[in-house]
Amino acid sequence: MSQQAAPHAVLFRMPVALRWRDLDAFNHVNNSNFLTYLEEARIRWFASWGGEWVTDAMAPLLAAVQLNYRMPIPYPADVVVELFAERIGNSSVTIGHRIMSEEGATLYCDGNVVVVWIDRSSGRPIALPEAVRDAMMPQ
């Protein structure tokens, strides 16, 4: 059975320091860097939990990515990544994400990822670790 979490309760917020090398020929942040920003935010969030989210026996695996590009990110700009829980399943979570201007006036992208926790030896899904389940619920 899955639980529905509050879809707009921000569970993690991370400022992103844009780099000159993130730009493309059109003089804005290349679309592939959006995924890098989101990945960095997810890993930092996971590491902040204090509980076990990855071990020699289990690990998270990205199963799906949905990314809606809303506006190009100009350079320079102050942007943040926000993460929130959309769905908590038995072995997976759907993590919503947004990249936006620091003050929240401009939405550059939104969407979600599905992360499945697996047994490393078999590659098969396992029940979500308690640390994951706890982190997905707004405090």
C-alpha cells in the first residue's frame, strides 16, 4: 500500500552555485546540467537523514525521470533546488523537484524522479528502509 505525502511540503532546499562552464552555445545553462543539479540535491538530502539509505547490501536506483523545462536559466543567476515527496510506495518513492530563482519568482523546471531501493546482490526491489520512509514525511 502506498502513502500520499503532501506534494508541496518542501522537504529539502539547496542553493546552486552556477558555473561558467554550465553554459551552452545559447548562453544559458545547458539542459543536461539541470539533471546534475537535481542529482546533487537528492544525494545531499539523502546524506542529511542520519539513517541508513545506502549500505553494502542495499542501494537506491533511479528508475524514472520526468523533467519539464519551463524557462532557460540565465547566467549569472541565483537558483535553488526544492525537493518534496509525491508518493511513498513499498519499495520506491516519487520525489518531486523544482529548480527556481532564489526568491521563487521564476520556475525554471519541475517534475519528479522515481527511486527504487534494491538488494545489491540480486538487483531486486526491497522494502523501503525506515530512514527513507521517515524522511519522506513532512516534519
